[in-house]
Amino acid sequence: MSEVKFGVLTGKSFDIILIVEMLCEVCDKPLVTRERLLRRIQFLRIEDYQNLTNRAGIYDRVEVDMENARIYFYSHDYPGDIHPECAEKL
């Protein structure tokens, strides 16, 4: 998020998408990925940008897709499950 400045976003609308990746306890690769639209945001004031930047700090990763007008918030979780092939290696 820090790579994209307010001037580039001014006057544009973006969908905020939350992506939660449920990771394998052994290999750290996704077991399941869930995607959900959080809301749509329009950048009219510097406060809009600052609020989004503050909110982005709680997520593991943030990606801005300028072409598709989407901002992705990534969160990773370890549900305690493992891939069957990872279980065989143990």
C-alpha cells in the first residue's frame, strides 16, 4: 500500500477484497482460500487514503490492482489442519 500514493488514487473507486488463506501447519501453503468483498471505497480526500493505509496495517499483505480497480487485503490463518501429502511425510 505504501507504494501507491494518494495522487494516483484520487477520484477513483476501488473494491476492497479480503482474502483469507488457511495454511497447512507443515508446509505453510494454502489449504483453502476464501475471498470476500468488504466494500467499495472512493478516494476523494487525503483522509480516505490515510484511513485505508491505517486499516491495511492489520493485514499480512496488501496488493493494489489498478487495472481492475481492486485492493486486496491478505490474511493468513493456521486452522490446525495439514495436507494429506504432508501428513504422509511426517
